[in-house]
Amino acid sequence: MTDTMSEVGRARRRKEDARLVTGRTQWTDNIQLPGMLHVAFLRSPMAHARITRVDVSAARGRPGVVAVFGGADFAAEQGSLPCAWPVTEDVVIPDHPPMAVSEVRYVGEAVACVVATDRYKAADALDAIEIDYEPLEPVLDMTEALAEGSPTVHESGNKAFTWKFAQGDIGEAFRDAPVVIDRTFVQQRLIPSAMEPRAVVAQTDGDRFTLHSATQIPHILRVMLALTTGIPEHRLRVIAPDVGGGFGSKLQVTAEEVLCLLITRRLGRPVKWTESRSEGNLTVHHGRDQLQRISVAAERDGRIRGVKVDLLADMGAYLMLVTPGVPLLGAFMYNGIYKMDAYDFTCTGVFTTKMPTDAYRGAGRPEATYAIERAMDELAVEVGLDPMEVRRRNWIKHSEFPYTTIAGLTYDSGNYEAATDRALALFGYDKLRAEQADRRDRRDPVQLGIGISTYTEMCGLAPSRVLGSLSYGAGGWEHAEVRMLPTGTVEVVTGTSPHGQGHVTAWSQIVADALGVPFEDVSVIHGDTASSHKGMDTYGSRSLAVGGIALVQACEKVREKARQVAAHLMEASADDVEFSDGRFRVRGTTTERTIQEIALATFAAHDLPEGFEPRLDAQATFDPDNFSFPHGTHLCAVEVDTETGATTIRSYVAVDDVGKVVNPLIVEGQVHGGIAQGIAQALFEEAVYDAEGNLLTTTMADYLLPSAADLPDFVTDRTETPATTNPLGVKGAGEAGTIAATPAVVNAIVDALRPYGVRDVRMPCTPERVWRTLQNRALQNRALQNRALQNRALRNEEGASA
């Protein structure tokens, strides 16, 4: 193909959408197997309690019930759910039984299950199970959990770990600093809400097992299930069919996956479990939930000297697959795009009697970006500068790349100036500032606020050696295989496991360009450990930046093999054979062969080079040298009604730089979805527990998600600074919108309310919370005024007496 016909960069509609959107596909819950039974789980109504009695006898007599199990029935074989990231040598990793045996530590923990002939009979029979509990005191507040004498979640106490990281002389940076700001921000607990609930189907054939699961990580899941259940890995097949979204919530080894395997092994029949939405809110791992204290030392002109972060991270009741590592991913991002002389980070992981937290879209980086971007606005107010100007004075200049940050990461490429200038032009920044000043002068009850987020993130999770240095239990490589079929069409086997990202389309575009075959002639195989035997799966915006490069390398090997055959058939030296547009040509002649002709000739094997194996297939495993670092500038204008607290997003501009773009439509969709999730955290979402540890937000009526009607039109654009660490020049795109959006929105709200003395509004910034913040600030202002009047009167009296 010529450059003008290149597939990479073309806005192709996704191949997979026709069947996904219409439902003509295989979701886990669609699977029907002969003799299949259905599982329902009874879940603890107590946040913390000892189990004193379990009686399942009545449930066994219910219609359609085949078996009923309590935790004791699996105690000897269920093992402990794995944590693959022991972040410190002394980290506390308590045993985490898939089904509680003697003690429950959060509402929703599985305590028994019913296996029946259909899901409704199984659910009905749960009512007949009798369980007695001896209540224990719940642990809900992180700060109180670390206090002397606090009730404990585990015998070892409530502290899971303390992890420290420091660069430069933080004491010197803060010593005699002309400006020091110290702020505390709350990252509320969030509940991932994928379109498709979790679902599991397990079956056995003698000593072999197959598990279908709506998972992001079929390869990792297979390894972990083998280690947990004792089933030999080579006898366990894991299949992730088409998966309807994940956002990290399906980056997990779940209790239900383990227990369904154990049940099918026990009964010898296939079993299925599909969660309800309210069940999912209770038992899908939660996200965020951090208390961030950030301190910034700066010069009077706004230039940063140092940043110090003290973080409390709520682990929930147990450490799940990567729970303790999530806040540490943010440890390298609190410095953002800014230059400084010193950095100090401390994270303490805290156990509470809540659902465990784990990776959620962005995983540690949205939290870090929120803190530093909020702090930059606070610094701007302190030094009396426009918040954009403060950022300009501190960010890494385009001419300084590659740049090693104070956190030790080397940003390979970027152009913050270009992205910001483009965003400002689209946004009409100066005009909005003028309107804001006018509204403030008029004391308009509806105030205008402008929020800025100039962000970067590290993604493409790898390299393996870096993950190893952080004690992560696996590598960051990715695998791909390319098969040239006899008719010249291509099969791609990828270790990535898509759940809505468009891998089939993007991978087809990459291969079409690399091998010179039509886009339509490429098929992509994924998500089944029997056909895609090797991979590290999908999370952390790594699929393209790592898996896509493995694919490029496999295509290079295919081309080189095909070149040898083409040279032999054309009676030329391989060094004289060129490849372009899907054709091999002898340099300086008109002699040529298409790659399809070479594929057929290789299959026939009638005339091949001496010793050449009759196949063009090739595999590659790519382990990158560095992360990738997308960046951008997001600008948000909000109108806040100071009388009601209502916030309306008036305009939103996002200019992102994700390096080379393979498919603009896919990137646009990722950015839109990411912004929606970021806005959702800023304005809508929060998991709320009561004083007894009951989750109050178990339904969509209680846990608010924005609809399309709640969101503005987004103005999006891109700059393109190719990555220098991979041959495609690509960077991650899946999490960027979420990382950037939340601080942009909250900065805008706080900016609107600064004339009223407001410095922060805790997320989500609901109308009630904004209104209460204003009322509390008004009370504080009146108290200060009264105190000032009293002091003035006292001074007058003293003067009169003198």
C-alpha cells in the first residue's frame, strides 16, 4: 500500500461492532451447556462478625436444588485469593478465603451458596439457609483505624504497609521556602460499572477444566487459578468471550471464579453464575478511596522547589490481585509535568471492613494528577498569578525532552506548549476570563469558573524489570503471532484481551500495512488460552503500546521469511529484493511476486530454499524499554448557581497527545468515554457506607452515573508527538480522559466559588455539597467578621481608658 492508502491513521469503523451492538455474539451469560446448573451466593449482611452456626439443611430440600455448600465445605481446598503485588518486605497479606469460614469482614462476602437447576430456584433457596453471627465492631475510617486502641480488621492490626519514596533534599526544599501550601484532598470510593456484569461458566471433562469468564485477564487468571485450586495449569483452559467493558473491575481473580471451579469439580457438571447489578455493587472491587495530603514549596514567582505527599489508601478488608500496588503507580506521577528539586512520597495502606479496592480506570494516576493539578491552582492563588501561567513556569519544555523527572521516570517525548496553545484557542480562554471578571463585579448569583488540567500519565505497563523492582509478581511483556494462510489471508493471535477497545480493528490496520494485505483479509484471535497460549492481557493502556509492538515485530519476521522464498522463486539475492504495497520486487527490474503468491507457494512447498520450513508464521514477544507518556490539556468552564449549588458544565475542551494514532475514531471514543468517567467522579459517583458498614449505594438509584443528557458536548482535538520508544510511535489512550477530566471540573467549581472564600469542595460536587460548602463558608466569614468587630471594640475601649 502507498502512504496515501495507509491503514494506520485511517478512521475505520470497528469490525467487531456489528455483532457486539446487535448482540449476535457470545457473552458469558449466553453460554448454555448440557446439564448446566446455576449458582447463587448468600452474602454476609454484617460488616464484621464471627460465624457461629451455618445450617443449610432446609435449603437442600427446596425445589430444583442440587447442592448447598457453606464455607466449611470448601475450607480444605479453596486456598486464598492471590495478591500478586507484595509492595514491601513486611507487607501484611491476610488469608483471603473465597468463601468465609469463621469470620466475615465486609458486607457482601460470600458465606454459602446454592446450586440448582435454574438461577431463580437457586436464588429463592438462599432464604432457607440459616447463619448465626456474633457481631464485631466495624472499621470504617482510615485515620481512626491507625489510632491506638482501634478495633482491628485482622489480628495483625489495620496497617497493611508503609511505602516510602524520596528524591532530592525535601528538607532543603521546604526550609525557608517563600511560599508553602498544604492541602488535603479526598478521593472518594468509586464502584466500577461495566456494561456487562461479571459472569462465570465452569465445566469439567474428567481431569480437564474449562472456565469461561467475563475477565480482562484470561492468561493471568489461568496461572492464578492453577496456583489457588491446585488444578495443573496444562489441564485448565480459560476463555474470555466477548467482554462488555471492564475499566479494571475485571482485572481480578474473584471468589466466584474459584468457587465455580471447585463446585464443578465436586459435582462433575457445568455450573454458571451471573451477578446482579446490586450484587456487583457489593462485590466488584472498588476504586480510589484515598486521603491525600500534598504540600508544595515554591518561590514567590510560583516556581516549585519541592512536593511532599502523605497518602492514606483504603485497602478494604483484604489485598486482592494488585490492591497494594495501585496507589504506588501514582507515586511516580504526583510531580506531573513539572520540574522541581525534591520529592517525598509516603503511602500507608489501611485495612477497613469494606469491599477491597483495586485497579479502576487509571489506577493510581488519576488520584495523583488530581492532587497536583488542584495544588497548582492553589499555588496560583497564593502567588497571585493566573493558574495557566503558574503551569507554564514549571512544566518541562518541548526542547528539554527526553527528560528524567524528579520521580526517576524518563519522559521520552512531549509538547505541552502545543497541546495547551491549541486547547486555549478552542476554549476562548481570555474571553471567558473577561466574562468571569464581569460576573464577579456584578455579584451574579450564577458564577463562572474555569478549570485547567495539564496532565501526563505513565502507561503501557511494563518494562518487566521495572515492575520487578517494585515487587510486582509478573512481567510487562506481550506476545503476538501472525499466521499467513495458504490463500494469502492472515490470522493474528494476540495475548491482549479486548473488552471494548477495538483491538480487532486496530490490529487489522497494523497488519494490513505491515504485510500489504487488505484490511478485510485479517482476522484476530484472542481471549482463549487454548488458542492464544501466551499473553499478559489488557489493562493500564498497554495493549497498543506493548501488544501492538509485538504484532509489528511478528509481521517483520513474516516479511523476512517471505522475502527468502520470493528471492528463491525470482532467482535473486534476498538483499536485492524490496517489499512494498504487498509485493516483493527485484531491485531495478519488473520481476515481482505478491505476498499472497508467496504464501501459496510456501504452502505447496514445491520449490523452497534449501532447509526452509514450509511456513511463514512467526511469533514475537515484546518487552519495552520504557513506559509511554501521553499528555494533554483539558479545560472546563462551569456555571455554579450559588443559591442552589447546581453546577452546569458550559464548555469542555480536550486536546490530547497520544503519539501516533492508529484509528482516530477509536481514540475519539476512548477520550469521550474517559472524560465521562472523570466528570462522573467530580460530580456524581460515590460509594457510601453507613456507621455499621452497610453499603448504601447498592442500586443505580443510589449510585449515580451520568447519562448522555447529564454531559456536555466535548470539543476534542489532538497534537501528535510520537513516542520514541517503539517503532509505531504510539502511546496509550484508554485512561487519559479519566485522568485529566476530574481535576479540570473541580478546579472550575472551586474557581467559581473563590470570591466566597471557598478553597475546596469535596467530591462528588453535588448541588447539596456545593450549597453546604457555601453555607459553611458564609458562617465562618460571619464569625470572623464578628470576631474582628469585637476586637475593634475592645481596642477602642482600651484606647478610651488610656
